[in-house]
Amino acid sequence: QICVVFSEELKCWCRAVIKSIMYCTDHYQTECFLVDYAKYIFVKAKDIRLALEAFMQIPYRAKKCRLYRTKPVTLRVDFCEDTAKI
């Protein structure tokens, strides 16, 4: 479920998916994945809100993805001979 969290670093409300909840000394803290910034942050439970339907209609700006079956390659560029080889 997507919710809205306040990011102290970005100083704004962001859409997020809650990944885990832990109890600290005096409050609950959650690990969240920001769907528009593709980053994980920790926020206090008091900084989490339900998202309005209109807020959820905006497309996400970032998506989690993995590079599947890719192999690193090196591109060698020879400027003197004007050639490139993988």
C-alpha cells in the first residue's frame, strides 16, 4: 500500500511504500521506499499519512528494477584511428 511520508532531507511529503517497522527508545520508526525518488529513508511513525486518491493518480517518477542477465563490457575508443571496439 502506498502512503505519504514526510522526508526531513527533502523537506516535503513523498509517496512511499513501507518496508519495515521497528521500535526505537520512545517511538516507532519505519523504513520506507520513496517511489518518486527511488531511495530508502527512515521516518518516524507520526510522519506517515494516508494518501488522497488524487495524489495517487500521478504516475511514479522512479521504478525499482534489476539488471537481469547483463554482462559488463568495455568500449575501447581509438581516436587516432577513429574506431570503437567492444
